Amino acid sequence: MNNVDSYWEERAESYSEQNKNQFDRKEKWKSVLNKYLPEGKDAKILDIGTGPGFLAILMAQEGYNVSAVDRSGQMIYHAVKNAQDENVYVDFKVVGDELPFEDGSFDMILSRDVVWMQKEPEKTLEAWYRLLKKGGTMVYFDADWYGYLRDDESKKGYKEHRKTVEKNNGFVYSKANEMEQMAQDFPLTYHPRPQWDVDFWNSLSTDGVLCETKLNSCIYSKLEQLQYEKNQEFLICVKK
């Protein structure tokens, strides 16, 4: 198990608690996703890097056939519990580097806050895209999570903002500095996003890319908006 995997294994319980709080705003998340969802409820959806299962559970609540995968066994453990609490079924699986699905298996691919930490993001995204059926849709959420590491002034501002979050009873993970250290080895730390994503998809023979930015006010509570003020969530949609 590498350092990133170990971090998320240990982080699973607290991350699940954060996600469970967001079920209070699940209708807001669904309203953002609605325009991209498959028409038939028999559509197959895959949530990649599901963590505690938030997006997968939302889609199961909408009546879709949902599979969800994560590298962390602890994340999947909490995801199963969260799905049970929400009275839905999702086919959760722990996976490794290779996803155990044939190309063209899914009508929709979903992911949330996963792309930023990929060591080979181009290779990863192309592999996800191959899992789509012709006419399928990929939607992933992300943010420029560690973009502040690109210059000292931004890093200083981010550290000050983190103190403000703590003073206002926002959540700051006690070992956040460990991920910050690891993020220095992630290629996308050094590319402004979502511009990188738009440029990447435009360089491929896809059916176009759509980008929605500044989603924080749509999907987050007031406290979360403060917490993620320096990390504006965006959405990328790609058709096949």
C-alpha cells in the first residue's frame, strides 16, 4: 500500500462523517447533475473513487443501476453503511490500479475529487472514457486543490485561510499537511484547473467538453463555502 492509499484508509471515517453531513444538501447536488443524467432508469452508472459513496448513493436514490469502486477498503466499508442508512443498494467494490470492467460497459461515469491526485492523469482519464458506451457521458467534479503550492504568496494566503476556517469551527484534518507533502508529487498540482481539463479533452477526439465552474454556492452549506473558499469546485462533462 502506497502513502496515498494509507492516508485515505486512515481518513475514511472522518471523510465519511463529512459526506454524511452533505446529504442535507443532496437535492442541490442532484439539481447540478440532473441535466447530465441518462434518460432510462435501466442505465448503468459507475462512480469511480466513490469514497464513502456520496454520488453513488444519490444516483441509487434516483433509481439507477449503480456500481462504485474505490482503492480503500475502509472507504468502501463506510460507503456500504451509508447506503444502508439511506435505504439503497449500490454494488461497491474495492479495486486496484486496473478497473475490473470491460470497455463500453457504462452509460455514465461519475467521479468526485479524484482526478487531482492521479500520477498519470491523462492515462487515467482515457481509461475511464473507454468504459463508456457510445453515446455515454462522463461527469467528474474536482477543484484546483493544491494549486496554492505553485507560488509562495498563494501558499501563505491558504495557510491564513485555514486558520480562519478553524476559528469558525470548520473541519481541518489533523494530518492535512501529510497530503500537502504528497501533493507536491502530483502532476496536476502544477497546472491551473479546470483549464488543464478543458485543454486535455479538446485534444482528444471526443464529442466535446463542457465545464461548469464556481459550484461552491450551489452545492455547499455556508460553513462549507467558507471552508472551500480557496478551492472552487468545478464540473467537467464529456460525451462519447
